[in-house]
Amino acid sequence: MLFNSLEFAIFFPVVTLLYFLVPYKLRWLHLLIASCIFYAAFIPSYLLILLLLILIDFFSGILIEKSTIHKKKWLILSIAANIGLLCVFKYYDFFIANINAGTGTNFLLLNWALPIGLSFHTFQSMSYTIEVYRGKQNAIRHFGYYALYVMFYPQLVAGPIERPYHLFPQFFTVQKFSTEKLYEGLRLMAWGFFKKLVIADRIGEYVDVVFKNPADVNAGNIWLAVFYFSIQIYADFSGYSDIAIGAARCMGIDLMINFNRPYFSLNIREFWTRWHISLSTWFRDYLYIPMGGNRKGSTKPSIHNTEILHCCSLLQVLPICLLQRKEQLHCY
């Protein structure tokens, strides 16, 4: 289900209203069912893939916490399963197609559609098992609450990528209706819709024409389209994040800010601290620092350079934005 759809215009107020009407003990179930409906609007059968990821990491977290000798093995198994599933769906056909083209072989392509949001809930799932391994997060014994952590519908498709120690306490707290948070949430959603529908979609019409027929336009139009595209991907992606954050805030749940006016940055380093913050900080916390970044890890890398992580973020974001422009899907 897309945020900018008639279905969501009905889905959002109904889900938000029922959230405050159902008893607190059943709110997790209400949100989980709503999230399943939201995700099933894309490809219903892919709920099974999401369920597989949830099962793997739910039991991995418990086994990591209970183990003393083999906890690292359970963590490696969890991470391998997550990355393996991501690679099969996202990169298998790409590599096999290049191998076939380069060697003349005819290896079979899967031709599977990419599950919506797979990258985002893979990273969010891994952050849970890593934090349990570090001892900073208790393993969740309630399967429904853990499933909701992965499937919470506002940030299911395109983030922000949340941390377990930030999201779980909010699920376990009785969220009372607040007109102030409702106003803040609706204001954020309105601003997100403006960025998406008024700025990104309108600019995208020009960008599509130029990028599809570059030989038919002059250099000036191409450079203008490149400039417009930089605005489009920001307005599209940050607009989607604003809608997600706003929808959650209407229910009293705070999600982390994902964009902080990145184009007002004074340099490239500052830019990458303001763009897709949840992904950049994910790489910082779970890859860069553990490898020795800022001299806080056990293994010191040969190059101490945060731009490496920012390039990783860019490699995740650009395919998403290109897919948005081509198929009008927000993010996967």
C-alpha cells in the first residue's frame, strides 16, 4: 500500500482511531494485523518471507541471550540468514546475468520480484540480534511484540531503521491520546505529502522525459535534469520518511529523524550526517566502530574514513530512488 493512495487515506484514520479504542493489551495485535494488511497490499505471498526473517531472528535472540559458549555462533547464523536472503532476492540475478554475459554460460535466473522494504527490515532485524549479543537489549519472549518491531507499518517499507532499545519501550508503554502529538503528526504528514506529490512528482515528469531520451535534448537540459533529480530524490525519500514519522507520532510513537536539511550542509562530511541518518548511523554503529573506526573497535582498519560508510549508504539509496522514478514505488 502506497502512502499516496486512496487505500491509505482510509487505512490511516481507521487504524489510528482503533489504536486508541482497543484495550492496551490488544494494541500490539491491532497494529500487527494492520501492518500485515498494509504489507500484503503489495504482494501477499511475500508476507511468508517476512515471517521467515522474523522467526529466524526471534529465536536467535533468545538463543544468544541463553547461550554462554555459542552465542557468537547464533549471532553469525542470524546475520548470515538475513544477508543471505537479501542477496538472493536483491543481487543474485544481477551477478548471474553478468556471469552469463561475460562467459557465455546460461545459468538460470530466478526473476523474482524484490520484496518491498527487504533492505530496511533486514537491517532492523540485525540491529536487534546484535544488541542482544552486546547485552544492551533483552531478548523479547513475546513473538507478537517482536513481529510488530519488524513490521510496524509506518516504517516497514522505507524506514527509518529503528533500534530495538528505542522502539520496544514505546510498544510496552500505554500511549494516551494527545492532541499535541496528533497535530504534530498530521503536520509532518502534510509536509511529507507536499514534498512527494507537489515537488518530487512534478519535477519527476521533466526528469523522466530527459532521462528516457537524452539524445533528443541539449546539454543544458541534461544538466538541468540532473539538478532536478537531486531535488526529486530528496523530496521523494524525505517526504516518505516524514509521512512515516508523522503517522507513528499520531499514535504517540516517536521514530528517529531520517533527514535533517542535507542540502544546507557546509561540506560533504556534514551532508552525510544529515542524509538518511538511520542508515548512516546503522553502518557507523554496527560496522564502522566495531571495525576500529574512531579507535573504538577491536580491529583497526587500514583506512579510517567515514566516507566509506556514506558510500555504502549511497549504494543503498540510489537504486531505491531510481526504482521510485521508474515505477513510482517509494522504496523497497
